[in-house]
Amino acid sequence: MKFVVDNFSVWIAPEQQISGLESLPHQDLNLSWVAPMQRRRLSQFMKMALHCMHDIEGAQTQAINFSSRHGDLSKTSGLLDAICTDDPLSPTAFGLSVHNAAVGIFSILNNNTAPMNAIACGNDSIISALIDSYARLHTQLCEQIIICHADRALPAEYQCFADELQVDHCIALSLSLAKAEQSYFLLEPIEYQATEDTNQLLPISIQFAIALLNKAPETILFNNQRAWMLTFHAE
């Protein structure tokens, strides 16, 4: 897959230092463009996603692919706890817990009627979003598309299932096809045998963000299932 990243936004929880992203300024989540009454209802997960999508020029009118491995699991686990204790479920909490809630709320706030998609594909979720986005561009369904990926650290009761480092983070970017005499990225699947404990790996979404920021000639993105080679070609 050959593509161009026109601009991107990354947010990492300020208390979590990530090697390779030191040059990024730690910024507060900016939701000043959301009405206070609506802002109060938003979870941390939703705020991360809205902040990064809003940061991308053109996101208010363009198609968006949203991806997340777990979605807003903190909110979902709260609903499950309520079921176990026979407490009433909040319709608002349920409505904001579904996987496409973040991109849906963003489209409503911006009156964006372009196609929206929500993807969950395990620890390859952002890769699946990239593949789907490339397919849309390649088939000329759109000339540019926004990708947003968000995930939070697993709630305490789910930490025993963690198979990668747990980091509150979000990345958003604008994707288009590469044109002649233009710098571009190339993403290809590769065979790669990891020699380190994959439970201590950063999520591929953060690995990808570091590679976009540094524009290294070659970066291997990998998890406990598969690997990808991301190469940057400067023109």
C-alpha cells in the first residue's frame, strides 16, 4: 500500500512517556468547540477521539474510518457491572458505549454527512483501518480520508488479558494516494520473528505514530500475531 499522510495528530496520556514521541508537545484535550452540556457527558475515550479528529484539517467534511481494539471498554464494563448487580442501565451510557459512538458524535457535532466506518480487529485494528481506507481511495470512492484510532488502558478487571503495553492514546491522520514526485509511505506485510516479549510491545498504533513522526527509511511494525514493514520514500 502506497499512500501519503498529509497531516496527523497524536495524543498520549501526559503521565505516560513514550520513547520516540518526546518531541510531541504534551497538550490538554481541547473540547472547547463542543457545547458544555454535551462535553460533560463525554468519557475520556470519547474526548481523546474527538480532540484528535478535530485537529485534522478537513475532518469536519470528509469520510472517516474509526478504529479501536477495545472501544470504550471502561464504559462498557460499567454497564456489565450494573447488569450483574441488577442496577438500572443508563440509556445515555449505553448509546455512548457502542463502537461507532465516537465517530457518530463527531459527525453530528460537525453536520458531516460523509461516509463513516468503525473497525475492530484485535491488535491489528489500525492496520485494518489503513487497508480499508486504501481500498476506498484506490477505488476512487474518495480522494482523501481521515483515520482515527483510539484505545485506553484496560480496566483493572481485564488487565490479566493484556498482551501489549497499556497506554491511553489516540492518533488521527489524513490519508491520500501518492502522486508522481511526492514523498510517500509504503506498508507491506512481512515475515518477522520477534525476539522480545511481545507483552511489553507498544500497540502498533503508537509504533505507527512514531514512524510517521520520525520518517525513518524503514520501520518494522509488529505485535504477537504479524508484522509489517513501513518504508518512507522522500522525493
